[in-house]
Amino acid sequence: MNATPAREGLLVAAPLALEAWALRRGDPRLRVVRAGVGPERARRTADRLARTPGAAVAVAGVAGALDRDLAAGDVVLATELVDGDDRTALAPSDGLRNALEARGMRCHQGPIAGSDHLVKGAEREALSNGGALAVDMESPWLAPAAEGRPLAVLRVILDGPDEEWLHPGTVRRGVRALRVLREAAPVLADWGACWEARSRTAAESNPIPAEEARANRARGRTPATED
């Protein structure tokens, strides 16, 4: 009997407990893992999730805007993750964007920068000049969790250049951002379900062990099939 790859839908990494709560409330289909705040916790979580079965991986939470055209509650889908001089391109996510906008969310696509600390002022402007739309403290370091699987990074704007973290409106903006994150959860779950269905179809046509398939994807190889 051929081994059947483990398929358990979408894995979602959320740094904060409140972000994880909002996502679980939004759609119980999601398997949400609290990643913790900052690069080191993100790296440890990515290492663990890279070995966890799942058809696709998403990173979801809040972020700071770098572009002044972004407002609290806007959604940013990453097209690229920026860690200093390192840049990791992500596959287009037009389907996700269309689904989010169909639910009334204001959605943008573009680079998301990573930082090991909260940024403000001139540092925020410098990241913006580098082309990033938003900044957070985990996404570039959580990305390796995908390990060759489809990856989406969805961040909801919490603050911006004109209303930074320690600002009288932080609580109000936080409530709004978490509400939008909860509303985005079913869209992420549907996206994951699509990838699970594709994974199932691929497994039925070429039922090689899941770990071997993942290793081949990570090396950029297409596994051969026996006649």
C-alpha cells in the first residue's frame, strides 16, 4: 500500500494571543499557532511548523503602516518579505485579495519589512523609502515554516506614521484591527481548503510519502514517478 501524505488544511502562525483569539473566533477551521513576539520566537516557531503536517501556511496578525495611504484596519498581503538586504518573494495572492475585498475589506499588496523592535519616526520613513508598505516583527522569520508549501502573509494595519504605537487612539485602532482580522479568517480558511484539495488530488495521482514530496519541493525538484 502506498503511503498517503498527511493533509490537515491550513497552518496559521499568529504572534500575539489576541491575534490568535481573533482568528479562531473568525473561523474554527483554522489551526492557529501562537508564534510569540519577535524574530527569535518566530524562528523557533518556524522550525516547529516546518515539521508539522499541513497543506499550506499563513502568517496573520497586525502590523505598522509605512505608507501614509494605509489606514488602521486596512489589510496588507505580502508580495515580498524584507529583512535588511534579504528579500523573499511570495507567490501572487490575487485570489485572496479579491475574496477579502468582496467582504468589504480594504486590501493592498506589497512588500512587508521585518524589524526586531518597534520602529518609529525616521526609521519608519527609511523602511518606506525602501518600498515596503508595512512592518512587523515576525513575518520574514516565520516564512521558512512553509518549507516548500504555499505561503500567505496577511497583516492588518494597527498604527502608522501619523499615529504611532503610543498614541491616544491605540486602543480604538487595536479593536478595529482585531475585528478585521477576525473577518479575514474565513477567507484564509477557504484559501487553505483550496490548497488541501489540490494536495489531495496530487497525492492521488502521485502518492509518494509526504516528507519526500516536501523535501523535493524545497529543493526545487519534481519527483519522478515509476511506470
